[in-house]
Amino acid sequence: MAGAALLAVMLGPARTDAAGKEIVYITAKLDLPFWRTLGKGAESVARANGYAYRMLDSQLDRAIQLRQAGEAIAHGAAGILISPIDSQSAPDVLELARKAGIPVVIADIGTNGGQYVSYIKSDNYRGAYDVGAAVAAALKEKGWQGDPYALVTISLARKNGQDRTNGFRDAMKDAGITREGGLRQMQTYSAEETTGFVKELLAATPGVRSIFVETDQPTMGALQAVRTARRQNELLIGSFDAMPEVVELLKAGPLVAVGMQQPFLMGEKAAEALVASLQGKTPAKQILVPILVATARNIGQLMPVANKTVFGIDGK
């Protein structure tokens, strides 16, 4: 079915009152702080360049995401920013936009194919590797390097999930820590889900000494499970993404290292690439945003930058 006909079936008559004046950001799951902050960064650039801005929540549902993309196109969006549900579902959205002639910039997660203007991504592999190196050093300080570690990952159907998992594993391997004691893969990305995963991992592998949790709110669930089991003095946690409580969490333990993506900066870069495309320019096909790796020792020095680029807090 042709793209225009498909949109007509999905949505009916298109609105044209805001045609060409709106940038739409379709996010994977809006209740996670990371996506909200990325959206704030994108909005700041869109509005500064004279565009209306709208953010949509796909609720981790591929069908919703595709429908939202169709709605944005039918309503005359100038361009689309998207954080796909996963890398496998992204090509469907990209094909819909290609047929309609709407430019798309991907912010995080990635795609297995399709046409897009630019892909803004964190250096997930390097960031996870550096978190792993920090966790490995802390394990060695305690003499726990011979004990197993475990992982609670984001979806491994996502490019960023693959990169984070491989980065952490490689760091542990390079440090001579080779016993992996289990892996659980997130589906709902909630703190409650990860609380359950960590309880399972602790029961299945009683000797586990460290756990890598690959995103923000689930880390709180992991910490809760460890405290409930009264194991906070017996194992270490490394994580990815961060919430504003990161300073206190690192000081209190057992969290020892956090790979802090910079979602506000990612949102800015994504919107800048889309605006450049709309102005007839050609942005870089891939833009890599570095990870800030925080520990109790350096978090104080990182916070002035992190407040803006990680948490989207205006320092004025």
C-alpha cells in the first residue's frame, strides 16, 4: 500500500494548519527521566528556531509508535525525532517517513536499517566499559575478583543494549574477572521489575559480588533488593544513566560507578541536526555523545556539567 494511502487509512483527513511548523519527538517511554530530559533538550532547540514542538509517548509499544509516526506525518510535521522502541521496529517508522518525504533524526537506541538524516548516540560501549573498569577495580580492592558478577540489561534487541552489555563484559574480562553469574533482560523498565530480577539473581547465584544495571530507575529497584537482602556490604553495583540523587547514592553505596549519559545534550544535538536538514544542510550521519563516568571520588567535579547536560537543570 502506498504511504499516502496507508496514512489515510490510519488517520483519515490530515490537518494542515501547522504544516511545516512543528517538530515531533516520538519517545520510547516517557515516564523514564532519561527520555523526558532528552525531550527538553530537543524542545529548547526546536523553539529557538521557530518551530512548534510536541512529544509523544510510545509506551514501549511498536504499534503505538508506528501510529504516532503516521499521525505526525499526516498532520504536516516538518520533521520527526524518534527514540525507537527497539532497533528492529525502527525501520517501519523510517519507511513511513521516507514515503512521505519527512526527515527523521534518531536519538539513541538505533535502527537495523532504513533512511534517516542523522543518528545521535551515546558512546554506550565505551561508557559501559569504563563503568566495568571502575567496578572491577573496586572488586579487586575488596579481594572479590574471583567471584561472579551479574547483569540486568535493557533490551538486547537494541543496539545500545548490545553495546552496554558488551562493554561491561569486556571490561570485566580485561580485568581478569570471568565468572558471569546470570543475566536478566528488562521488559517494563520499572524499579519493581528489577527488584524482582535482583532477588532472583541473588537466590540463583548466592556468591555474586557485583551487578550491572543498564538504566536509571531500575537501579533504584536493584538497590532496594540488595538492602532488603541485607547484602549492601557484600556486593557492588554499577549502573548506566543517572538520577539527581546520584551524589547521595554514590556516597551511601553499594553503588560504586554510574555511566551518565547526557540526554539534554543528546536532545539538543538531535534537534540541531534536524533543523540543519530542514535548512538544506547535511549534518553528520552519526553524532557521538560521550558518557560521564561518575564515582564517589569525582562526582563533585562532574556535577556542574551534569546538572545541565544529564539532568536538564537550568543553572541560571
